[in-house]
Amino acid sequence: MTNAIEVAGVQKSYRAKDGELVRALDGISFEVPQGRIYGLLGPNGAGKSTLVKILSTITPLDSGRAAVMGFDVTRQPLAVREKLAVVLQQTATENLLTVRDNLLIYAYLHGVKSAVAEQRLRALAEEFELGERLRDTVQELSLGTKRRIQVAKIFMLDTPLIILDEATTGMDPLMKRRVMDRLRAEARNGRTILLTTQVLSEAEELCESIMILDQGRSMASGTLRELRKLSTRLFRVNLLFAGTDGDLVGRLKALNPVELQVDGNSAEMVFEGEEASLLGKLADISRDTPILQFEVRGPTLEEIFIALMKENR
Amino acid sequence: MSGIAAVFYRDYRQRMTNIGFVFWDLFVPLAYLLLFGLGFERMLGGSIAIAGENFGYIEFLLPGVLGMVTFSVAMNTSWGFFMDKDSGIFYELLTYPITRLQLLVGKISFNLLLAVIGSMLAIILGVVGMNASIRWSLLPLTAAIVVTATAGWFFLFSVFAIKLARMDSFNTLLSATYILLMFLSSMFYPLSDLPIWFRLPAYINPMTWQVDLLRFSLLGVGSAMPLLLEGAAVLVFALVCLALAVRALNRAD
């Protein structure tokens, strides 16, 4: 089966306002099989949006190759665009038009037949709580509602690939949850989803594979499990003590954790190093302040991300 | 719905939500004809001779007013790209499964209809309200010139709208272009009596070509060879501007 996305050695530079040449992408390569949810993570300026613009044929690449559903973005841009539904980073709505027109015209511009578009509109209006807003002009609506319309639009289509660039920014938590559930359902039905985000918990929850980008280069990629393996020396410990004494916090700090949070008789710490040596030190502490509960787990995506960023800089 | 039809429908819906735009496109040229035309006709008193024939100033001005219609419609339509940029939808449009050519042609299509309606209103006002005498037999040619010229101007202004980041820069550029192209042409006065330094740039101004062609189709004045050349030049101008606009959209990142 053809991969939904194939990117090989893509490079892209642009000239900044001060005339300096900025390398936005420096030899990025990855593949996304069909039906997967793939996340692109990275700080601002990492190159995520540039990559999205290349894949959605807005920006030409300098060198390398990128293909969507087997169609080359440089040589077959129209065929690529026929396979895409894209939510770009900035809020994009037709402000002078009604919500209804926004959804319908988006569908028409993607070749969806009028009857099908009307049918999908009804279903989406209910799902995205837009039913009472359909006749409102978009410019009168809040930023969050505009974002909701923008995301709802992509479900007017049944393209095999959905690209979302920071799509849930500005959405309320309930709607964000609904969108995430819908995306999971779409992936189960075989649609491929590429999303960029800075909300790492969102990526951790949604994405089956992830690439972490920084300064146009790939820092790490793989499934969450594979990424965790890259940070085996990083682990999180949760402790519940039988009581507290004045020196407990000081003794925990003496263990040199990367992160330490103490709340009453419970503590949460992130350590970098050998697990065995830490266990010995905790056993010393438990002689004075008994430990009732002890839990060790691998790093979160956020911890992996921060560790990789620190390593890179 | 095909790509062009969908873009046509989008522009129709947008235009209908803002009657101010439509009013500007349709009625401002009429106001020019009414106020400017009447004022100058009274001031000049007599008639204007073109190629050995005499015409009233309103008859002389009428083709220029049609030129103004094409210019206004093209300006306002290209300004739509700034509205798209402002609402953030401009880049999203570039991800839709339509070619850049379809986007441009679809966007101007509905507005070509407006330009033709605006031109017809100007002709009706000139003939019925101001006693201008025109040749009706070449009305389809008049419509064809209006369509080609509106499209050409729109494609040219779209290049500016796509390339410029700031709306104030775009507005300044367009205002300057508007003044320069209108007054440095045969729109308001015959070029034959003007000094050579004025005539030379006016002869290479597409507005002059367009107004000369409209003057032929409405009044029947002009010589065959220069008119054929001007006709070809208007067509080439529109096609070159279309190519430039497509290129600008392809490099819009």
C-alpha cells in the first residue's frame, strides 16, 4: 500500500527580512503509512509549518522529494491538493459570509456535490454545536467559534489525508476533546492525519508516531515507546511518605532531581541517571520517613522533548 | 461544481454581502458621467472633433466612463485578495484542489458580469438621460472589450495584491496607478492636441488602447490598422498579466 506521506531529504531555505538566509528545513525525511496519526513536534521556528506548507503545495521545496498519496508535490500539485484537507495555523474563515456559506463553499471548492454537502452540513452543525449559528455572519463570532468552523470544515470532505497545523489552538477543552475523538475515529476509518502541535499532551494522546523537529532538523522520530527508549536515563518517581519532617524536602533536593514537586507527604520527582543508585538513596530516606507508596514510570513526551531540546542546544 | 464555478459562487456570495462594493463599482462611474460629463459639455459649449467627425463631450466621455468601470471593478476585485489575507483564508485557498488559473478566472468571472452591467447602465444613462447618440450594432464588441479589459486590469492588480504585504501600500499604489492611467490616456480629452511628452506615454497606456477600442465600438470612430493593433495589445496585455498573476500565486508563500 502506498504511504500517505513520503518525505525524503527535503530542504528549504528562505531569506529573512534582514537578508540573512534561514534554513527552515535541513534534510527532513519521514514516511506516514495510511490510516496513521503522525505528529510533528517542535518549538517555534522548528520548521513544522514550513513542512505543512510544502506538503499542501503552498511553498515549493528547494531540494529533496515530497509526495502525498503517491503524488509528487512539485510535479503534481493539483493531484496532491485533491487528497488533502488542511487546517493552517492561522484562523481561516470567510468573515463576510455566514457559517453555513463557509461550510458549503468550502465543500463546493473541493468538488463535493451540493446534496452531499447539505447532508454533511447538517451532521456537522450538530456535532460542532453550530446549529444555531448557521445564519450568523462569521465576523460577528468569537475567535474560538471561528476556529471551530475552520476545523469543522475539514469534515465536510472525505479526503484521505488531513493536515492540521496547531489546529486546536484557541478551542475550549470540551471542543478540543471532541475534535480529538473525531480525529481518532477518522484514522480508524483509514484517513491519515498529520498534525503539528506544541501541546505535547495532545500529541501523546493522539499520535501513533512522532517526529521532533528543531531548527529544521529531525531530533528524533518513532512511536512514543521508541522515543521513550531514547530517554531511558530519564524517569519519573511518585512517592507517598508516612509523614513529613522538616528535613524531608532538603533530603529529596540532595538527590539532585531534574524536577521536584512536594505536596504535603507526597512527592513527584524526575531523575536523570541510574535507577538502581536512586533506589539505594531512597531506602536511606525511608529509614527516617517511611515510604508507603512508590511508583516509577518512563518519561512523558514533554520530558523527552525537553531533554532532546537541551541536548541539541 | 467545477473549480471556476465554485470560486464564482464564492465571490458572488461575498459581493452580495457588501452592497457598498457593488454600489461603488456600478454607480461611481455613472456619477462621473453625470457630473463630469455635464459640467464639461456646458463648459466646452461646442463639440469635439475626432477623425473628422464631431461629437458632444458626453458622447466623447462615455467610452472613457466604461474604461473607468473596468478599472473600478478590477481594483475592488483584486482588493478581495487582501480581504482573504486579512481573514487568514488566502493561504488555505491555495490548498484547495483548484489550479491558480481557475482561482483567478473564477474570481473575476462574477465581477465581469458586474462590469458589463455597470457599462450597460452607463450607456443607458448616456443615451436616455443625457441624449448621447451611439452605435448599437457593435454592442457585443463593446461587451467583449469591457470583459477583456476588466480581466486584464484585475490580473495586473492581483499581482500587486498577492505580492504586497500591507494594505496601505496596495491602496497607495492603486490610487497612484488609477490617477496616472486615467489622466495619461484618451479617456477625458483627445490626445492629438497634446504635447509629444504627454502623447508618448499615453500611447503605451493600455487604458488608451481600451478607450480607443470602446470609442470605435460605441461611436464608430478610428482607423482599422491602429485599432487592430490596439485590440491585439489589449489581449496580449490581459494574457501577460494573467501569466504574471498565476506566477505570483505560485510564489505566494
